[in-house]
Amino acid sequence: MEEGSLFQRMKYLLKGEDELAEDAQKEAAGLIHNIIRYLDKDAKDIMTHRKHIVTIDSGELLEDALKFMLKENFSRFPICKGDIDEIIGIIHLREAMSCYLDEKLRKVPLKDLTGYIRSAAFIPETKSIDTLFKEMQADQNHIRIVLDEYGQTSGLVTMEDILEEIVGNILDEHDEEDERIRRLQNGNLLVNGMVDLEDLEDILPIVFEKDEFETLNGFLIQQLDRIPGEDEQCIVDYGGYRFTVLLVDNNTIQRVRIEKRWEE
């Protein structure tokens, strides 16, 4: 099974939309659960850091918020009251679009659209992704706000983050070494840090500056002006795409997620 279909299959399974029989679904879910237990990671290890979370202020009018949401490459957005440490809920793009169909609501601030704003769920940084996976499966709420020990927003983690962690580890264990660029069903790329920039240019409409380096690892280190730490998730925006460092080992960027950034 290709990585894209594997990712999509997992999403269907977790949403109860897969065509598998109930017993087969339970068996497959158990397999995913066992993989997560093997990973032995916490929410802090896979979350999107607070400085990279895209939020919307609760005072924004629906029509302005929707314009902003449509320019971003996300389907769910935390709503904050003043700053990121006061997240009061989550709004889904599809629900904002549904709400926009009612002309009377287009000039209404998000904070007053109580029927369309979902409650935010909060977890500590130390929550294991094993436990988090089971909780997300149970309540069908696939987004969590991660809090540090002082109760401030540390990051954000989604079910997709967990699935990408699983897929990445499965592929690392079983794929051929030369398969360094993998496209997921959601359109993102999982890329080996040592891939040649010229190979990426064959896939993405980007021209990299290659005077001093030839690999994605070298390019990202140059952009960051440093080598990321092993427990650090760094982001570089370049050429209309976002490059997220997922794994660093031996002072080398080993795995990167690449996603399209929708520009104005």
C-alpha cells in the first residue's frame, strides 16, 4: 500500500468511515495503537509550537475571518481572546462557510457565534500520544491545545500529527533507502533531509539557491542559520511552501514535512 493510501485509510478508520467489518476495524485500530506505544512520545514531541499556530481573534467579524481562513492551509483554527494564552474555542472552516451563507451573520464577531464555535480541549505537554490517540478516537475531537506547566499555550497537536508520525516510522522501517520523497494523500510531502535540491525542484515549482549546498538539510540549516536541536521542531517558509523539520539526528536534519502555503 502506498503512503498516501495508508494515511487516508487510517483517517477513514479513525472516523469510522472505512469499509472494513467491525472486527477488522478493531484489529486495525489495535495495530495502530501498538505502533504508537512503540513510538513512546509525548504531545510535546509532535506538537506545532505556539509561535507557529495560526489563530483568529474572537473579535474578528465572520466575513473577515473566513477570508483569512481561506488563505491558510488548515481546516481548524483556534480562536483566542487577545492573545494565544487565552484560547476560547475552535472554529472549523466548513462550519464558518456554512455560517457565512446566512447574510445576517456575516458582520457578527466570532465570539458571538456560540453555536458554531467548538470548545477547545486542553492537555499537558507530558500527555503520551498513546493515551491521546485513544482519547481522540473516543470523543472524535481531533485537535488539542497543549499547555505548559504554567498553564500557558505551548503548542497544538492534531490526529493528523499522530498519523504522520506513524506513517513516517512505518516508511522508515520498510521503504527502500532511495525513496526519499513521499507524497501523502493530504498533499503534504515527507522528505528525507539528504534529498538533493534538484530532485525537489523536479516536483515543486521552486528554484533553490544552490551556491553553497546541494541538499535540503544544507538549505534548511542555512535558512535557520543554525543546526536544530534533536527535540526541536523548526519551520522555514520559502517559495510559497512551509518546510517543517520533524526529525534531527547526529546534527543532521533527517525528515521534513513540506506543505503548500496559500499566498494572498
